[in-house]
Amino acid sequence: TAAVRSYTGFWGTRPRAVLDSTGANIFLESGFLDGPSMEAASGVFATYKYGTAALNLVSSAAFAGGTANYSVDLARDAADNVYVLGKSSGPGTATFVVVKYSPSLAMLASAALGNSSWEGYGAVFVDTTTGNVYVTAPGNDYTTYQLSSGLSVLNSNGLFAGYGIGVVDSSHVYVAGENNGLIVTRELNLSYTTAGGGQLQTFTASGYFG
């Protein structure tokens, strides 16, 4: 099938896409609203739903927060609700935000997390068994979050945040990121609330980040 659109993410990051549970549709976050540049979509990031057979546009949604916003990752739950991680900025801030959409891309909820020095990368993961949502995004608070399906904060761990996340359960959350130039994956326990007790293991790769 011939490509009908092409997208470029922010700072060379790639747009993210995920199939729905039937395989008949694909959800895509493009980084910005469909347009030629970041400036063309200042204050908005968009999510699209396409039919997989002909890549026809089924629906779309635009989230308007602050200025020059962009999205970096998305995931879906068992009911095909879609969760998008992006930036929602304002004067002197660069907070990251999670937006929940229905399968038709009607906005259901949103939650602002983090604070002013977010680095612009991160990941969102949905536990399809429990419906809980896990979010990691490095910044000056370096916190990884466990959210309910309605996006209220259930647990958090301020020891580490990174660029990728995988989850066994709330006691075994794997976050990949960077520490002093090294690629690091840390196993976190978001259910452990005592300060300093939420990091279980650290795995350091032999390569360097950057």
C-alpha cells in the first residue's frame, strides 16, 4: 500500500503507532498537529486513527495546552482506549501531560505531571490486566508514576525516570534511561512508599548514551 502521509517527530524522535485489539485500526501520535513544522502547530499535539486496510483517516484529536507542545508516546488498554504522553507548556514551565482518549478519540481525561525541566522524552505503558497506567519522563523530579485508568496518581517513585518502560506489576517496573552517560535499566517498586526503598536492581549496559 502506498504511504499517504509522512511524519517527523520532535528533535528527530519517531512517531509512535499501535494497533487496536481487532487489528482493523491503527492509532498514531505524530508529535505535532498535521503540518509542515513545529510552528504550524504551536500549542497543539494530535492523535490519529486510521483504518489499516487503506490507511483511511477514521478520526483524529488535537490536545491544546500551552505553547509549542508535542507528544512522544502512546499506548492502549484492553478496551482500545488510547493514552498519549506529551508536553503541555506555559510561561517558564515544561510539564508533561497524559491524555486518555476513547476508541473514537474523544478525550476522556488528562493529568499534568512533572515540572519545569522535563527533557522532552518518556514513555507510557498500560497494564491491560489491571488497567493501570505507568508513565516515566526524565526531568528535575525524575519520577515514575503509576496512575489509575482515570489518570489519578496511585503510586510514584522519585528515584529514576527514563525513556522507556516495561511493567510486570507495580512492584516490578523496569525503566530504561541514562545515568552519567551510561545506558541504565532500573527495576523499581512503585508500591514501596518508604523513601529510598523503591529501587530493586540496576542493570548497566556496556554502551554509552548519546
